[in-house]
Amino acid sequence: MSAGQPSVLIVEDEPSQREVLAYNFEAEGFSVRTAGDGEEGLLLISEEAPDLIMLDWMMPGVSGIEICRRLKARSETRNIPVIMLSARSEDVDKVRGLETGADDYVVKPYSIAELMARVRNQLRRSRPATVGEKLSFEDITLDAETHKVYRGETAIKLGPTEYRLLSTFMEKPGRVWSREQLLDRVWGRDIYVDTRTVDVHIGRLRKALMKSGGEDPLRTVRGAGYALG
């Protein structure tokens, strides 16, 4: 996964559907992984949790409904948005999909424009910075569309890594992130960086945020990692 890009996992057993979805997500700037069946999908999720999952209902082996049920039962994957894709258009099927925990239900055939609008709607809730939302915490504001950061009325200059760190913290204030989790989210899993590098960039972020005064908004949690607030 490339750092900063929203990531999607497409679990779809029809190769043509899978290719069309992958092409359109890549065109929208997503980091894309695909799985041709439920077992492969679950394996990929366990290796690296995506920001969003596109899940076909009808698949051989483990069905989309069963995958969704398992994901929503686990604390590590419960909050990943799941959009269920299905040819079943009956209300009873939609209700079943949503009751299993799916965050949205899209009936085939669908328009790509509508699907992407629904995807952005889900990411607005789970990873707002990836869809250009403004984030704020106390007196700090991050405008993800213009990539500008303010503390009160003062513009804060941040390097790209510090910006991505702050964006990660501001999406989930109060959450404690381990160094390993920050490396995956900010640097990307495919890049080797020593965990001490995280401490260096946290120090730079702290310095930038406190340059014009104000308390340190970042909290060091001994033995666990870092949090905002």
C-alpha cells in the first residue's frame, strides 16, 4: 500500500467484474488489492487491513455474507466499511446484508459513478482525510483538500511525513497508535523504516505544532505508542 492513498480490497469471483472495479478504483487514486474468493479475501485482510472492502455476496466456498459476519465480529476489523455487491435486489436480501453488518448494499448492475459516491461517503466517516475533508481537533485544523494546517490563526509548515502523521492522528483523536501501526499507515508497509524514525518525525511534528505557543497536543503512551489528545 502506498502511504497516504486510501486502500480497497475487492473480493469478487467474476474476473471481468473484478478487473472493471480494480481499474476504476485505481483511476480514482486508490491502492487496490483483489481476491477471487472468500478464503483469499480473509487471508489478505489478515495480512493488511484495507480502508474499505468491496464484497460480492455470491461466491463459492465462503460467501460474502459469512465474510462480513466474521469481520464485524472481530474488534480489529469491525470498523472497516464493507460495501456488499449483489444481483439480489429484493428488500429482504438488502435487509439481510445490512443486518449482517454491511455498511452499504449495491445491486448489480450498478453505475460506477454511483458506486464511487457511496465509497466516498463511507470513507468520509472512516478516513475523512482521504476524501479531502477538513479535520479539526481543539485549535488545530487540517484542510485535506489544500494540504494546509493551522493552529488557531497561525499557518503551520509541515513536511510530507509530518503532515501524514498529523492526518492519521486527527482522523481518530484519542486512539493510541503503536510505532508499527504508524509505519504501516504513514510510510507504507512495503517500505522498510526503523521504528526509531517514527520518534524522530513525532519530535518534528511536536516542534512545528508548538512553534507559536500552545500546549503539546501529542501524548506519548509509554510502551504503547502515541496519541493525539
